[in-house]
Amino acid sequence: MQKRLAEIVEYIEIARERLLEAAKGVNPSFAQIRPRRESWCVAEILMHLAMTEELVARIISRSVSLGREQAVGPETSEESLLSSLDELSIAQSPNQLTAPERITPAGDVTMEQAVGALDASRRALHDALRDADGMNLGALTRQHPVFGELTIYQWALFVGQHEERHTRQIQRTLRDVTESAAESAPIL
């Protein structure tokens, strides 16, 4: 795999490990509890990530097909792109965003379903990126509804930063649900 793409794939795998580590500690009885009515539970957060990653995999796949039709050349740069989205603060932003309906999970998702969907979406993303290997993905762009025009490299990078953002959300959700459960527990 070409250097730029390999670096992004390594990054998204590290982000996934952190996400799964945060989710691993979820008590199954807390996985479907929303800390607030307008918030998602942990299982819904994971399903949202799977739905988003699946969508990104399709965007990459379609873009690569169009790139082949347009005879986009090979990648010649090895310059890192890991900081190319830093100005957007995707992973760090405290601002809450509203997810479009197509990546909003149904309320009855289980942890098992969400983790299974994450596995499937990661396979789809890997397939799309493997197919893209060697192509200059910086020459291919698609519009993101919030962050504007992104290169295909940045779309792949977005997956990891999006997971980082939601890893922190899972940690907050667990803290809120645990504190709420402790407050409502009977005093013996």
C-alpha cells in the first residue's frame, strides 16, 4: 500500500482500537440507556459510527471508479496527510452536531448488533481503500455536508477522527449513566 494511504489506515485502526477499548467496559445493562432524552446510548453511538463508515466506504468506492474513468494518475507524494483536517477540529470540537437521518441509528439497537455493524463497515472501508491504492486520491474530492470539500484521503482520515470524537462521547455517556444509576440507587 502506498505510504500516504498506509499511514491513514494505521491511524484509523488505532482510533478503532481506542473506540473498542472504551466500549469494551460497557456494562450490558447500561449499553442501551440514554443519559438524556436527546442523547444517544452507547449502542446507538456505535451504530452511528458503523453507518457513517459504510457511507464513507461507498463514497470512496464511487470516487475511485470515477477517478479511473477520468484517468487520475498514480500517487507521487509521500507527504503525511494526518494533520490535513486539524483546522476543522473534527476529533476535538465540543460543538454538538445533528446527524443526518441516513446515519441516525434506530433506537432499538443492541451492542452485539452495533459491534457487528462496525466489523462489516470496517471491511467495506478496507475493501474500498485497497481498491484505491496507488491512485492519487488527493485529486479526487467530494463535498462533506458540514466540513466542505474533502479529498478522498481526508474522507478516510475523517473516519478515524470521527471515531475519536465519539470515543469521548461514549466515555461521557458511561460516566453520566453510571452517575445517574448511583444517584437513584436505594440507600441501605
